[in-house]
Amino acid sequence: MRQYSLWPSAFQTKGPAVFPAAALTVCLGLVLLFTLVSGCSAPFDEQGVVARINGEPVLLSEVEAVHDLKYLAGMTHQVDSLHRLQEEYGTVLTEILVQRLVAGYLVDQGLAVTDEDVAAAEMVVRADYPEGAFEQMLIEEYIHLDRWREQLRAGLNQEKLVQKVLRPSISIDYLEVDAYYREHIADFYLQPRVRFLLIQGQERDLVKKVLDLSATEPDPDVLGKRFDRVDVHAYALREDNIPGDWQALLSGLEPREATNILSRNPEGYQVLVLLERTEGRIVDPAQAYPLVERILLESKLRDAFDAWLAEALQSASIQVNHQLLARE
């Protein structure tokens, strides 16, 4: 059965994702610190209003809807503790406040996401589902389509902030990449790996026939289809991740050699065929360059976003219901 994600690819930035996941802890700390230090917490007489940002209300119903969208699909039948729910609602409120800051900034810069952008992104998401499955998913997860679209727009806003504002301000030169590579050289060691076939079935003669065919047919799918009652699996594992008994059997083989046919109940008969053994090695600098560049970019984007958020908070007016900031 095919599984479908509630958070499809359209929610991801084309470059490294900066927030909410990577920077959420920082966001939460900055927002609450700013709120507490500046004395912006206040009682709210309006029913259902839990916060205001630059005068615009954030409703409890909005926090609840986003919470359900983020957490409901992964909830178990166990009753969540009050402390856990408070943390989750605080996280969601922080995300909403940051989303509002991002959206307002993009409007001011003439970079606002349009309705056409949202519609196009929605079509991309819907393309991942069979006809009618998307709507059914929303119903089963108790998600209102308008709320889902709001979060889709928020994701597009985040992507635009990263791609149009943060990314152009960042540069990475080869000296930085080389320094990181040399400092973290142990991280670029590839462990020895082994590729091998596992052939198993209830009838010894059939296992033997497939084993003979494996000498001239390298594709395990083709081998497995030749005989319905024989299973053929290809594995490519780090040497230290191979089960101990298999590791011992493979250790004395040369490529294309096989073990003896072994009796294994209830699986029947098994045989292992060594395909390739790759020695451990250090990834050379040219191969490592794209990975190191991405690691450095993610780090610099996080720093750039933290700096952007800190500056945005300096001119923002944020009021949070004082009851949400209560401490034991």
C-alpha cells in the first residue's frame, strides 16, 4: 500500500531548509525573550485571541488547527500530558509568529507570494495523489483545506525568504571548504562495504539452479523471476553491519564465489554469493566538495536567518497572552 505524506515536497526549500525545524528552538527563545524583556505580555479581553503581532491577532482556533496539522497524524491513542501539549502549542504559536514576520517582510520588499504561486504549488502536491485521494486524506486527518493552504503559503514564504533574501548574501570559497575537509577528515572515511546475493528457497535443487544462473545473470530481479519458489535478494552493506554468521561465511570468498548451500529452517535452503568487496577509503577532496559546500551553506543560512529574525523582532510589536507565559 502506498503511503502519502501530509507534508509534501512543495513545503521544502530548493536549498537547505532553514526553518522552522532547524531554527525553531532559536526562534522560540528569541520570541519569548523579546516578549518578556520588553514587557509585551498582556491580558486579552477578546475571546479566542492568544497573541498579537504588529496589531494583527493570532486566534486560538488558528493555533489549534496548525497543531492538528503538525501533530495529529503522529499521535497515538495515549493521552498526551498537559506539559507536552503546552510545549507543542507554544512551538506552534512561535511558528505562526515567525510566519507572520516573514510574510510581512516579503510584502514590504515586494516579494509577496501570490495566489497564483499557491495554486501552482497545490497542483504539484495534488499530483502525488490518485484522483480523490487528496481530499480523502484531508477528511481522514480532520484538516480544513483553507488551513492547509495557509500553511502551504507559509512554506512558500519561507522558501522565498531563503532563496531571494538569505542565500544571495552568502558566499563560500574553496579555502573554507578545504579547511572544513581537513578539520573533519574522519567524517569522510568510507567503511569497507560488501555486495552479495542471498538465494533461498524450500527446495534445494531449485536453489542450486538459481545459484548456477547467477554466474551469468547479475540482475537479482531477473533471477528471482525465473523460479517462483526461490527468493533472491541483493545487499550492499557496511562490513561491520553484516550479521555475524553471514560475515564469517563471506570472509573467505573471492568475488563471484558462493558459500555451500546451507539448511536454514524455516527458510529452507540458503546460499550467499559474494559480488564485490570494497575497501575502506577516505573520500577525496573533489568528491567531498559538494557535501562540504552544502554543510557550510546550511550553517551560514541558519546564522543568516537568526540575524534576520533578531533584526525583525527589534521593530516588531508582539503581545502574548500572559497566561501562556506562566511558569510553575
